Amino acid sequence: MSETASPPLVLVLCTGNSCRSQMAEALLRRAAGDSLRVASAGSKPSGHVHPLAIRAMAEIGLDLSGSTSKSLEEFLDQDVDTVITVCGNADQACPMFPGQMRRYHWPFDDPAHAEGDEEARMAVFRRVRDEIDRVFSAYGFGRRDGGLGP
């Protein structure tokens, strides 16, 4: 990559862009470092980031408090290298983006649908966060180390 070229953009998509894609964005950004630009969006953005997602990520040192829920339409004119969908609805609604080279579908349970008291729901957010962390950190380290293409 030349000094003037920006790193490839990876876009993580889900329906609401309030939980899973927000967590995946932060975890992938941490793992990939400067080797990737990472963003997330939703096919039907909720307009907020779920407070329990913010809390779950704060527990592992990642701050989502300033994050916003965005529409995938904001990225339709951008050169997106890789699209990763984390829910079935987003996978079905996902358009092709200019320059898109890769597309992956890695579904995770939606913690926003967890039931019970706050601690029971928080346990689901932690479980999903940790599942996303395993997958996206491995992917991010692989991309950073050059094991998964440019």
C-alpha cells in the first residue's frame, strides 16, 4: 500500500446498527489497527446504540458511548472492500458496494431480544460480545498480518 492510499474499508452490517454491528466494528478496529478502516451500518437503523451494548463493551475497555446508528445508504458511494453481515435480515438486504471484493455472513444472536431482568439480559450481551470478539479479532489479526489478502 502506498503512503497516499488509505487502508481498505470493511463495513459491518446488521438491521438496526444498535448492538452486534457496533460491537463488531469496535472489536475489529482494535484487532486490525491501522491496516483497515472499519465502519458499521444498518439496513433499518434504530437511531441509537443499545445501552447494554455500550456497557458490555466498556467492560472490556472499548467506548461506544459516542457511537451513532447509521444507515448503509451512507456508504453506497464509498469504495467498500469487504462487507460482513452479522444478521440474516441485513444479509438479505445487502446491496453491492463500489469496489467490493469480499462478502461474509457471520450471524450472531441479537442480544436486544434478550429477556429477563437487567443482569440476565447483560449476560446475553456479554456472551454475544465474546462470540463476536473471537470471530472479528481473528479476522482483524489475519488482515493485519496479511494472511487474508490486501
